[in-house]
Amino acid sequence: VYSQSTKLSLDFQGTKISDILMEIENTTDCRFFYQREQVDVDRIVDLKVTEESVGEILDKLFQEQGISYKIMDDNLILLTTNKEQAGTQQTTGNIKGLVTDKTNQPLPGVTVVIKGTSNGTLTDPNGEYHLKNVPSDAVLVFSFIGMKTSEKEIAGQAVLDVTLEEETVGIEEVVAVGYGVQKKVNLTGAVASLSGEELKSRPITQASQSLQGVSGLYVNQAGAQPGFDGTTIRIRGIGTLNSNDPLVLVDGVEYPLDALNPSDIESISVLKDAASASIYGNRAANGVILVTTKKGKSNEKTSIEYGNYFGFQRTIGMPDLITDPVEFMELRNQAQINAGKTSVDYSDDLIEEYKAGRLTDPYTYPNNNWLDIMFDDAPIQNHDLRFSGGSEKATYSLSMGYQDQDGVLMSSGSHRFTLNSNISIQANNWLKVGANVTGIRQYIQAPTAGVYNVMQMTFKAQGFHPTYLEDGRYANTFIKTPGHNVYRHPIVLAKEGHRDREQQRALVSMFAEIKLPANLTYYAKLGVNSYNYFYSEFVPEIEYYQVKTLEASTVDFYTSNRNRHLTTEDDRELNTTLFHTLTWDQTFNDKHKLKLLVGSSYEKFTSGYHIATIEGFLGNDLTELDAGSTNKDVSGDSSANALVGFFGRLNYDFDQKFLFEANLRYDGSSRFADGNRWGWFPSFSTGYRLEQENFMADLPWVSLMKVRASYGSLGNQEIGNFRYINLIDTGIEYSFGGSTNAGAAVTAYNDPSITWETTTISNLGLDAGLFQNKVNFSVEWYKKRTKNILRSVTLASQVGDLTGPVQNIGAVDNTGLEITVGHRNHIGKFSYEVQGSINFNKNKVVDLNDDEIISGKYITKEGYAIDSYYILEADGIFQSQDEIDNSAYQNSTTKPGYLKYVDQNNDGTIDDDDRIIAGDAQPDFTYSFNINLQYRNFALTTFFQGVQGIDTYPQGIVATPFWYGTSVTREWVNNSWTEDRPNAKLPIMTTYELSSSDNFRNSNFWLKDASYLRLKNIQLSYSIPKSILSRVNAKDLTIFVNGQNLLTFSKMKDFDPEKPITSDHYYSYPSVKTFTAGFNLKF
Amino acid sequence: CNDLLDIDPTSQYSTDTFWSGSDEQYAAALVGVYNSLMSNYLYFNGELEQATPNEISYNSANGTREIALGTALSTSSMFSSCWANSYKGIGRANTFLDYIDDADITDEDTKNQMKGEALFIRALLYSYLVDYFGDVPLILEAPASEQETWPRTAKDEVVEQILSDLDDAASLLPTSYSSSSDIGRATQGAALALKARVLLYNERWAEAATAAKTVIDLGVYDLFPDYRGFYLPDNENNEEVIFDVQYQSPDFLHRRDYECYNLNRWAPLKNLVDLYEMTDGKSIDESELYDPENPYENRDPRLHQTIAIVGYPYNGKTATSSLLYESGYGLKKLTVYTDDETQTISDNNSDLNYIVLRYGEVLLTYAEALNESLSAPNSEVYWAINTIRGRETVEMPELEAGLTKEEMREAIHLERRIELVGEGQFYSDFRRWGTAEELNNGPVYNYLGEVIETRSFNPDRDYLFAVPSSEIDENENLTQNPGW
């Protein structure tokens, strides 16, 4: 985007002035405002200027016509005649008034001009205007960007209030596309965008949350561990068998979304199809997310914005476990007997002792609910401060953010400081330079034994596992539970010692833009993204005491190989991006608009780390490497990879009706052997704006009607480094006679012939806006075929038990449909907006060389989705021994109440040959909708997200009953098979370890439907009236309350359905609902 | 621009550069072959004793409990880890053997010795594979993707290869190493002792006896006087050890001590304990010395040297039923725990070497093979078995003279089961003797004589492991064993 200080070079022969103005509008962000009666814009002129400012150009065009210009706020340029009306002086008077929008919000900055003159003013921050010496018969013209211009006769009044109507037609919204910007109406590819307005004042903790609701995106927000963004973003399904994460670019340079302060985001574009994304060919196969950070505006006084929120988080989706110790012991004994064991774990004596004991001695016989102990409501607060503005030559924006978030799980939390600064300077009439610095510094505290272990041990701890002795020392249980012999005290595992991470990331980039002769512009950007973190984990030695004997023992922290020890890690990454582009644009014969771009890019990624471990500390208090003494262990490594690309783009636009774009990209990656390194990735797209055609004039209710088509291919090389060389690993050691000998071995088999994976996307789209865009509608159909998929292939272990090679295998199709419908309107002072989208995606492997890849309970096979479940089919529950005898042989332990599996191949026995393909972990469709209401200064916004048809297969504690000495959910007590309950939902209650070969074989019985519909966000806000604000010179003050994840509808009961997509356990950090309140203030 | 994309690995060698390298690189590659032994021994061989009525493991994530109960499936991780870990070492040995002949190593003796070591390890790993799985793919070259579809080779053919590798190894390897930094490397004795075991397992009695005799005649090995002591850390690498897997803190650790003491895994069963003879050489049913009130008195001294019992000293205190909660017994052998001293070993902090081959086994192999090859036991048979019984700290009475071949066989079987308890051999022994279907079909008992669980051994299936179903998923040319 350019300001009016931009120097332009234009060359027009015999062109209408209106077209010249339009061209200036297209290349700068200036907007012209004039009266046709005064300014003859149909005049044909010749104009040739080189590197002149808009002002100079206007002088050339209009000086002799007696037309002058005036540059207003927001780059609005007013053209008026110089000649004061020389006619008879009429009576004049002062006039004032209030300009509001239809919701009665005052509109500041509205241009108010006396028709036929250059006299005018702007409304103040309260939307009020005052004009002196206005003829009593004059007509006032009110104009404002985005609003319909309104003319009102004064007719002698002294006060004239005006309500402006929104003018949605012709809003030239500009969105970021690869290496540039494009008017939204002229897009030919599938691009979704979010403007700053849509993102405003949503108290989101992670930038990725702002993507929720973008059509065609599936955003899974798993877990709420402070400092770790558990978000998975999928654009149009899973295309590859490697990383499916989209490429995220912040101001053109790769930068992770989770390191960005959400309040620094100005706008987001999501490039979904090949045509839009292919300019980033080498890593764009999973789509591209372009984030633009906030910039200052030229000729704008410094504005100061401050926003905050305060609130708390609460766990959601936690399981309903049996926590009563006596009930648990009895149930577990019963489960063992059900499974045919003759002896049980908890004797009658013990159970009686416990029943009596807990009445008098809660320390020895506790009744603990470990979920209550380990999880608690956790506060969160956030503050953001921004200064922005600009002079004629320079713009700036500086922001700082601070977020303090405790976690709902004991000993987890984060402090985050962010910084963003954007500066750009128009150095002279051909050079513009600028710099961006974005940085984050974050301290993250996690439970010492790690989230996974502490979650596991919390679920594992029973009601009889004690917390503290009466004297406050940590307590150990006197009850032995086979399978859970060692009580790993969750409080100790979380609180004692530390597991801290300090990380910082900085993106520093500079650009230069040089205007060259002949409409050429050269642009270059160098970006350095530097990341490093320091990790420190101290596992202390903590004693706990058996409640009865007071015998001391050491708590086992689940960290292998080491006693009390310290591990520190220093990790560094440096990614350098350099790209430059040359653009040329020209309009021929008024109607043919041509834009060419060529460029090249170079990216290098380097990383390295050191890890050091030491033992031999004298106590738990000094926790530096130098305070330890023995068993030192160090390791470290570094690696690098690089990408080089050349690209070009051609845009052609005929009369704003026919649009065409072509891209070509040639990419090289260091991840492939010389000879397989380079790939070509072309793409084409075209669009046709029907509403521009004359024949559409008969359908005035059609405000926008555009059809689009695109086709193109993209590359993917997201595999490990050096997978094309057969390597020998060092560090495969062995000890002879007590001393370590250096060792080496081949551990992986590699395939030198690997090359680019290619994704081809065809896209058809239709955008429509009806009734002044009160109704909008968009539909996209796509087919995405990924060929030469790069995948780690498993080798049969007989080939040296090597990690299999990465190979180009087969092809996968993702076919999908995205539909978005929106409607907005107002009834008096009440306005509303409803927007919904639904995205269907079907994933299918179309070619795998007739092979199939089976890995555990997953299969990848032609005709089915990637990683479909490949498991036995359960056919209800056996009711009698008779039924067992007359069915296929299951296992020697099978009894009434056990699951019955289907003998698919009718060989009389249930084995792996009876597996079927049953569902997959990819949703059939995702959908979202928001309903936003506004009445006067109140606004209520809601956002719902839903996922349908996704299967998950959880195992382990909670998911499986009595998993190695652990508990069971209430559902098993109420809904499992007994002789009296033959129609129960669940089979007979047994322990996992006694039934892993029968009831708990992998079968579709244990697949869980993780579909859900969730109220992700609801917010009520109130804007303080401008009339009050103006007294303290404030521009805006909005207060709000917000709730996230307040409602969830799902069949899944034991854990939050929005868990990590592919995990098959419940040990990840839980999801939370968040309540916040805060305000945003702008001066 | 292509130059910008030329980036080489900085912490790994490429195969092209590695094998043209120095002696040190070859030495390291051989170390890598030995390294594969650690995963194998710890997590599978000793564990298999739990699949016999010698021991029980309540909580066996690796599947031994299911094997013991007869409910295991072909997906059991015991089968797949045994298969994969064996082929890991075989692959590394094959790679090494492919390159060693052309290696630029000046000292021919060193080169021969290195070759012998790799051959020994390959033979060792194949010997387990054929014992557990029967026919297995026989792969003798460096891993290559085309091997992925190779079918199983007849067991006899694999055994022939093992024997030939061992003969080669025996001819290339020294009888012992002079440098202490070579302790733990394969020796001629190791190759011959393994050869004796393989021949015995394949009922090639006369050859087995000869091979065992060759080891005995080497004069390098002897019984360690202290039965408990030969498996204690202070006595590692003693004269009885022929080959072991070497562990060393802090880099090479395992968790056996922790599991035995804290988790009561490898819990011996009454089915085993009752078999220990009385000091008069008679069984508890026959001996007058047996007192049901004090059943653990006057027993074969190896009982208390091997097994911790409720009411007896163990790790510095008196063992209780809540400590030995699984069966009332605990395994002392293969751990660092003694009776009078208290030691706390945390998880994954053990470095006791795992003994693979020892002189005691060679004597038992000699006795069994010779007895089987003769019509009646001769004095050599008696000598071998009585040498075992006469160990300084055991001193059990000599076997009665004039036993028939069958009586002697019984005696040897019992002696072998008692002497080698916990070392993992019994799972192989009771299958080759055909006694598994009898011994592991029925209840197993704790120290109070209560039934813990009822075992099942399906003779139509359980003499061999299942070929892991994950391997059949990868290689459809692999056939499954009967019954699985």
C-alpha cells in the first residue's frame, strides 16, 4: 500500500482523466472525491510523468482548469473548483450537526462540503461538524469512505443531523497475496482473508485462534498448556503423509504463528489453492497463511492504544472416575474375578480396615480426589500498548504486549513479552526503505516430571493414595497395587524441582523498494528469524513416608537412568530469508491491464543444540551444572538445509471483467540429491466478474457475481535432512572391561532417488453478493492430488531392523467443497450479522503401487483415507457359553459378557486376517458459524465451531478400565454387562491387563466418535459514546466480557474431543474454558 | 545456485566415506554390532523364564504373561521385539562382514579376530531366532531393500549356517584376551560353547558332547566356587563366564535390579521351589529331612542362594509377603541384592552384566549330550554332573551310581533346571524336552500353596513363537507358524 507521497511514473496518451485518476487509485491508496458538475473528468488528455508525486500530477492535470485539490485524512483527495461563487451574496449563517451511521454511532472524519465550493470541514471525533458563513440555500455534501455520499439542503436550518448509509458496493478491500497485494474483487484464486476489524478485541491467547472460522480451514485447538500452542491447522485436509502444516509468513518472512502477539495482527490472508499459493511453490503445498502486522499511517497524529483483559481458566472434559477408595478396591477385585483370576489384589481384611480407618484417620486412610487436587482455576491477564502514526515521509507503529497465564494443572504457567515495530521511510522520490522487528520472550514453567507423566500419574492415583502426613511431610501409601506398585506422588512430580524454559524469538527484516524507469519497481527484503531457548530440568531427590510405618523412600520421577540430576539444553535456530522482486505494470487502451512480476528467493535454515546432564548434587537447593559433580553427560549437534527458488507471475485484467493470472516457479532443495533437486511448479487462474457486464444491469440486486477457476501444482520437501544419503550414525557404543568404546552403525535405510512431492490443485469458485451485499455467498470446489508422496516406509525388520527410507510413493486425493453464506442487515438501531461456513473434505489414497502400509492399528491403502483404522469388527457381546461354542474361536479365555469379533474370512478363528478398515481420524466435514448482534453501543458476538465424523481410538488410563492398577470411569459401573444386564452397552468389566488378548484387542468397538459442536467464543461489549470520550480526548473505549469454550455438545465423555488429532491417549494437557473481561482504549 | 544447496551432514558419516576409513572406524563398526546385544538380552531372553512354571510376572507389558497363559496373540510385543532386535544385530554384523575383507587393516590377526567376533554375534542371534521361531529368513549380506520379501529358510539350513559361522569364528578368535580393555569380546571358547548349545538343542548329541568337551579341554574356564557369587558385580568376568553382555554405569544401564526388588517381577513359583532337593539328594517327597513346618531348611543350598523367601533375610532385612507380594518368593540371582546388605537401586540404574554362556552350562550340556549319545551313562557323564553338584558352596551329594540312561536323563533335566534357574534356558529346555505341555498346563502356586493362575500350553501351537503379524504385514512371503 502506498501513500500519496509515493512517486508515480505514468504515461497516458489520449486518456480520460477519470481513467488516470482510477489508475492512481489503483496504485496508491488515494481516493478522489469530486463533483462531476465541477470537475470535467471526461476530458481526454496526454500525460507523461516520471517519478512525480500525486500532488504534482494533479497540478499538471488541473491547474489550468482552475481546479484545486486538498488532501484530507485517510488519503482522501478533494477536487474542487478554485472559483468562489461570484454570484450574488446570499444570506449566510452558521450550521452544525451530528453525522452518525445507521446504528447511531457518531462518525468522525466525514467530509462535509458545501456543494459547488471547496469550502468544507471534517467531523470531529464526536461526529459533529461546524461550518461558518454558509449560504442558507446551500446544499451540504457528506461523504465518507464506505458510506453512500449524501446531499442535504440546509433550507435555513442551523442544525442538520445526517445518518449515512453504508455503501458496500465498490469497497475496494485489498488483501495480501504472495509478494504483493490484490483487490479482493479481482482475486482469481481461493483466498480467505480476515481484516483487523474482524480480529479486533477478541481476547485470544494465541494468534492461531484468530484463524478459527476461516472457511476451508480446520483449526484444532488442543490443550491449554500455557506457552505451548496446541493448535493444528489443516487447510483442505491432509494432503501428504509428512507435515501437513501450512506455511506461515509474517510480513513476507516465515515466522511461527504462536510467537506472534495476536493484537499485532493487522490482517490475515489464507492462500488455499495452487494458483494463489504457488508463488511460494516450494513449501506451499499445505496452503499459506500470510499475516500482516500493524503499520502506521502517514499524516496521522500519534495514536495510543491500550488494551487489556483479566480472567480465569477452568478445565473442561475431565473424566468421571471412581475416586472412592473402597468402591475402587471392590470394583477392581470384581473385575479380576470377572476375568477369571482366582486371587484378587485387595483382601477383604484390607477393605474392612479401610472402611473403619477412614472414619477416624484421614491421613492413613485418605479419600482423595486427585483431579481436584491437581487442577485448579487459573488466572490469566494480558496488556497491550501501541503507538502508531506517521508524517508525510515516515510511518511507524510500536507495540508491546505482556501476558501472564497460569495453567490449570499444578506448576504450569507462562509469562510472555512481545514487541512489534514497523517503520517505513520514503527516503526520496525513488527509494522507500523500512524495517520490522517482531520479538517474543517467554518464560514457561511446566511440572517437573512433564505434562505427560503428571497427567498420567494424576489419573493413576487412587483415592487411597495419600498427599501429606499429618506433620506435612509427603506421604506414601501402604497399599500395594500390582501394576501400580510404585506410587509416583503427583504433587511431588509437579511441584518439586523444576522444568523451566526461557525462549526468545526475533524476526528482524528490512526492505527497500526502488522505483525504476518504465513503470518498473524493484523490491528486496532480507529477514532473519532467530530463535533460541534455554531449558533446565532439575529432578530433585524427595523422600516420602509410608503412612503406617513411616518408612522413607525416594519418589520416582519417571526420568530414566538418573537419580537427582540436572539437564540443561541450549537450542538455537537461525533462518535467513532473502527475496527480491521486479514488477512492471501497464495499462493498454484503457482496458487491458497487465502486471508482471519476477523474482527469486533464498532461504537457509540452521539449527543446533547442546544438552548437558549432571548428577552428584549435595541437596535439592543448588541447581546449576557447576553444583553437580558426577556422571556428566553431554551431547550436541547442528544441521542446515536450504531452498532456492525463481518465480514469475503475470496478471492480466480486461476492463475489470476478465481476470487472468499465471505463476511459474522453479525450486531447488538441499534435501534431495544433486540431479533430483529442482522442480517446476506452474499454475493458472482466471476469473470473470459478471456484475460488471451491461446485461447484469437488469439485475440490480446482484452486487457481485464472480466465477473463478484455477489449476496449478506445488512442491513439498518437508522431510528430514540427508534422507537421500546412506549414513552411519556414531554414538552406538558398548563397554568392554568397564570402559566405553566408540561405536557406529547404520540405523536407517535411505533412498538416494527421492525428489519433490507434487500437489496439483484444481479449484472452481463462485462469489456472489446480493441486495447491496446484504447477502453474500461463496462456494469453492477443489480437487487436490498429491503425487510422489514422500513417506517414511517401514521395512520388514529382517532387513537389519532399520528405520525405513523416505520414498516417493503413490498419490492421495483430497476432494472438497466449501460453502460460505452470510447475511447482514439492520432494523432501526438493531443490526445483525449471520455467517456460516461448511467444509467437506474427502481424503482417499488413489495409488500406492498396489501396496498397503500397515502400522499398528492404522492402514494406508488405495481407495481409503490415509491412516484408516485397520482393526477387528466387534459384533456385540457374547451372552452364553453356547454362543461362544458356536462362534469362531476367539481366545481360550473368552466368556459370556466378552466381546464377540467377526470372523471375516470364515476360517473359524479370530486373527489378524479378520481385520477390517473402519473409519479414520479425519472429519467428514467441519463447520462454523457466527451470530453477531448490535444494538446502539452494545455488541454481542458469538462463534461456534463443529467437527463431524471423526473417529479416535484412545487407550490407556481412563480410556481403558483398570489399566495397570488404575481406576475406571463411572460409565463402566453403570453400563457394563452382567447376567442381569445382558443388553448393556459395554462388555463385562475386566481389567485391561487380564483382557488385552480378548476384550481389548483392537476393534471398532473402542473407536470413539469425537464429533462436536462448540461455542468457541462469546463476547458482549459496550462502546462508550464518543460524546463522553471526547471530553477526555479519547477516540475509543470499549469494555467487554468474553467466554471461550463455554458450551460443548459431543458424544465423547471421558476427555475433551478437541484433543490432539492423532494422539491415542488422554495424557495431554486438558482444554479449558476461559472467562475474561477487559477494555480497549484509544487516544 | 546449486552450490547453495550442497550441504553435508556434520555428525554422521556417509557409507561411501566410512568404509574407506581408518582402523578406528572399523573398530567402531564392530562395537556397533555388540551394541545390539543390549536391547536383546535385557528385554527378552531372561524374561522368557516367566513363560515357564519357574516364574510369574504379574505385569508383563512385553507379553510373557500371555505366553504363559496361552492367550498370546501374534501381535505380542515379545515376538516382534525378539524378531526385530535379533535382525538388528544380524544386519550390523552382516554389514561389517561385507566390508571387513577389503578393509585396509594392517594387522592380519586383528582383522581375523574382528571378523570372528562378528561371525559369533551373528550366529548367536540366529541361534535364538531358530530356537523361538523355527524357520526364519536367512540373511547373510548387508541390509538391502530386496531382502524385504525373502521368505523363511528351513531351520536346518539356518542351523548349518550357524555351525559353520561358529567353526569359522572359533578358528579366528583367541582363547582369551591379554588386555583388560578387551574383556567382554567373543573368544574361541564362546564360539565353541555356543556351538555345543546349538547342537544340543538340535539333538545332535555326539557332536554336542564333542563340542562341549573341547570347551572343557581348553582349560580356560572353571566353576566359580561361590554359586551366588558368580553373578554378583564384584565377581564380574570371573573364570566361569564364557560370554556376557557388558553393562557399565552411567552409560549402559538396565532395570533388572529395580524390577526384581521393587516390582517383584521374575517372581519364582512354588512349582519351582518344591523341586529343590533336600541336602541328602532326595526330593521333598522322599526325604526324611523335609519338615513341612520348616520347608526351606535342609534344602539344596542353591535354593537360598537363588531365591528370596518370606521370613528369610533379603537385602538387609527379613523378607515379608508385602515385599514379595506376587508369589512370596523373589529372585536374587541376576541381581545385586545379597542377604545382609541393604542396597537401593533406582529404576534403570543397574549395570550388572548379563551372562550368556558360562562353564556350568557347558558341563550340563556335556552331561546331557553324552548321556543321550550312549546307551547308559559313563563316568564322564557322572563327572560332569557331579562337578556341578560338588561346587564349593553347593556340595550336594553325588548322583547314585548305576543309573539307567532314562534315570540319568531325569536327573540331568532337574539339575539343569535348578542350576540355570533365571537365566532363560528353561523356556528352551522344556520345549525341546517336550515337557512344556505337561509342566505349563495347570495351576501355578504361591508360597502358601494358593493358586495364582492357571496356565495353558497348546502343544499344537506353543512350541514355536508366532511370526510377528507386523512382519507378515510387511512381507507377505512370510508364513505363519501352525496354530497362530
